[in-house]
Amino acid sequence: MAKNKRFDVMAALQDDEEPEFQIAPMIDMLLVLLIFFMSITTTDVMMKDRNVILPESTDAQKAKKGQDIGQTVVNVGVDREANNKTSMSIEQVEYTQQALTSELSQRRADFVKLNPKVKYRVLVRADEGVEYRYLQEVMRSCAEAGINAITFSVIQVGEYARGVK
């Protein structure tokens, strides 16, 4: 009889118990995802300079996705409040042409050392008011650093941008 009571109590406990919901692992995953997306967003924001107003183009081509490409973003901006002073920067650090050449050379060497089969390029985000001679300096710096792939960033306008073909 004692055995039957014990069996009945165990059966009753098993039927009435609801599965426990573990919230701690879910919070851990949420924090990991939050940190991941914050770090990705910070990296993308550092590449862009809000003071750079990109020129418009009707014949621009979108970058091809799916290619393994390493890149450095060079911002060439004009400070309209400081007598149109032009500056060249990478990740919000300003460089002269000589310093830009050595920085690009070092970045390319570091990248090629880790990824010897992957193409490396420079993405130039130049303000629409920048004089051409500053773009020549950036291109000269790329050439001296051994970088032969240069892409210019523009804003697409016209029918293509609206999705009409």
C-alpha cells in the first residue's frame, strides 16, 4: 500500500508540473547579439564622414556583391566653414599625402599578409566640391602604395535610382 501511495504522489507531481522556462540563457543571447550589432554598426559609421557631400551621377554602377574584397575608405572632404579647407582622412584621422601613402601601404601589407588571394582596393568618398588635384593626390598615394583598384563613391540619380528602367 505504501508503494502505491508513493507511486500515485509521483504520478500526480509529474502531471501537474509545467516545464520551466529558462530566461537567463535568452538574456545572454540577447546581449551577445546586441554587442555584435553595435560593433558592426560602429565600424560602418567610422568609415563615413558626414561632412562629405557625395556628387550625383546618372551612370553609376552598384558595387558587385559576393566578391572577397578588402578595402580602406578614404574620405576627401571640404570644410565649408574654414575657408574651403580640403582634408584627406581614414576613419576620422586626417593625413597629408605622404602620410596617406605610408598608411595605405601599411594597411595593404597587413591585409595581404593575412589574405594573399583576396583583392584589396581603396574606396574614395570625395565631396562634390573637392578640387581635382586632391583626388590626384589620393590616386598618387594609392599608386605609390601598390594599390591599383580604386573605386569612387557617388549618389545615383535619375530613372535607375527610382527603379524605373
